[in-house]
Amino acid sequence: MPAAPPVTKPASGTVAEDGVRPEATRNPLRGAARDVTPPRVRHKTRTTILCVCALLIAAEGAVRWRAWYRHGTAGPVADLFERDPVLGRRPRPGSSLSGKDRTLTVNRWGFRGGEIPKVKPDGLVRIAAVGGSTTFGVEASSDEAVWVAKTAALLTERAGAAEYDAINAGVPGYLLTSSIQHLEENVLEFDPDIVILYSVAVDLAAHARRQFPPHRSSARAETGLTALAYENSLLLNLIRVNTTTLRTTQLHQRRHDRLDRRGIDEYAGRLEKLIALCRKHDIDLVLCTCARAFGDEEAPSSQYDLAQSALAYNPTLSLAGLNDAYDRYNGTVRRMAETHGLPLVDLDLLLPKRGAYFADAIHFNDAGHGLAAQLIADLIAQRTDQPRLARGTD
């Protein structure tokens, strides 16, 4: 029987029968296989990645320059706030923004607007407004353009000898509970005669998050790199808001059409607490419903566009669910005003649901601030001759 031919090892640089060079095969004793990608392909890949990164950096820079030019800040969140051990955060005294389209100042007491004396002069009627971002009014062109300051200015013009000033105690992101605590700890010492409440949107959004927690994978993503990116990138925030309509219509099955009753009942309980607090301190209270740009049944085709920011802020609610939630929360405000004999400015009913009065879904532009101020000032002026503005009927 003939002997088997000897097995020869291919020389370095030769090609085996399967077409792969021996050096490129994986050998556990020699470590990982060498990269056999042609240099030209690697070069193109690196160039493409660098070009994409350069374009994204340029786009982010352009968006930030535009924001700085128009609004006086290049960041997605203005450096206007400081940490508060009890309330979480509050406006930082003495901070300001100044841009082409907007100027904003926080006075030494931590309220938006100009300086006011802590001790109220004789004959002065002091108004304090509490709520969230719809009261603070970041979208207004100036401190004087916000409905809070404009209301006091209109009343002073109409009153003749009397004079009004205003405390804008709104803080973006405050729940009604936080606003009440802010009123107790930081506003009552300024001896306001009238308190105006404009606070619905944040409680509504918190209610939706509790009832419909985000999907587990979405929650993980939002707490990691995605949340960090959205927090620090104006470009990503701009893309997210402007694609809300597309994402909402395509992912409608992930959204819900109705909130439960529990959160609304809790909101009513907080209103009861605020009413009791104002009566305890002999302060007149005016309630306002929350106006919105969307919800007009006569113009259904534009509703998704008008509601974009609200849908982005409430990712678990459909457009129908959003309208239903605002209807029910505003209905609670109306019911509490009727039950306790309090004056009500029904801004949701009185302001046209059109983009002409809004910077986004719920925040006023200057025209909206002006109309809201006129409606609130009208109500206060009509009731000024009564012994007390809003002591209630209980």
C-alpha cells in the first residue's frame, strides 16, 4: 500500500484552495483575524462618518446661533433657574436674556419682570399670578408683553387715581401643588390683594404620565443617551417637535383617548386647598381656564399642526385624548368657580382657537398675551366696585 503524500504548509503570501490567505484566517492561538477590508473602502467609510459629523455640528451651530440672535440664549434651556431645595427649581434672581425677538428679566425677588417694593405702598392694588410656563411667558417678546404685567397696566390706565402692580410668580414646570407652595412661601409676604391662577397643562401632563407610563424600552432610551442628547441639542429638539404630526399619525395605536377620573379629582382637591388658603389670608382669587390653539371642530385639517408641541409633551395621548383631557380639566376649573362663587375668566372659550394668538399649542404669542390680559382686566374692573372681588358665596 503506497504511503500518503506529505502535507505541506502553504508559504506566507500564498492563497489556499478556498481563496483565503492563511494569515487572514482566525487562529485562536494567534488572536483575532486581520481586517481584510480594502484600504479604499476603509478610507471612504471614515470620510463619510467625518462628513456626517461635520454637517451635524454645523447644523447644531446654526440653530444655536439663530436662537442666540433671536432670544438671547444659545441653549435649549435658558440659564434662568436655580435649584430650590423644596420646589425643585425657581427663577434665579437677577438673571436675564436679551435677543432680537425677546428680552426677559428676573428681578431680585426671583419673579419675572421689573423690580417691585416688598412693602406695598398705600393705595396700590397688587396682583400676583401663579402657574407654570403659560404664566411665566417665555415666548413673549418682553416682560411688559406677558399677560400678567399687561393686566396690571390696563387696570392702571382705566382706574385713573388707582394704581396696580403685578407679581409674575409663574414657574415653568410647576404643578398646581408647587404653585400653591410657592404662593405660601415666597409670594404671600408681598401682601397681594388679588391672586390669579392659570395652571392646567402641567397637571394634565403629569396625570397622563402616571396613567400611561412610557413603554419600557422607550423609558430606558429616554433615561440614557437619548435624554442627554435632547437635553443638550437644540437641533434634536427642533426635529422632534416638527415631526410630531408624522409620528403621531403613524403611531396612533400607542396613544390613548381618555384619562381616568383619579387625576382630575386630585386636581380639584388642590383647587380647594388654594381657595381655602386665599380666604384665610383675605385675598381675592380669580380662576382661569387654559386656552389652546387646537380643538376647533370647524377646522379639523389643521389640528395636528396646531397641537404639535402639546402632542410632543404628552406622548401617550392622541389628539382626541388631548382635547378630551383639556375639556375635562377646564370643566373642573369652571365647576369650582361656580361652586365657590369665584370669578372665572374662561380663556379656553373666549380666545379663538387659532395659531394667530399662540406661539405653540398652548403658549401665547404677544397677541394672545394682549387679548388674555384684556379679558382678565375687564373682569377685574367690572367687579372692583363690589365690597370684595372674589370672596365667594360659602
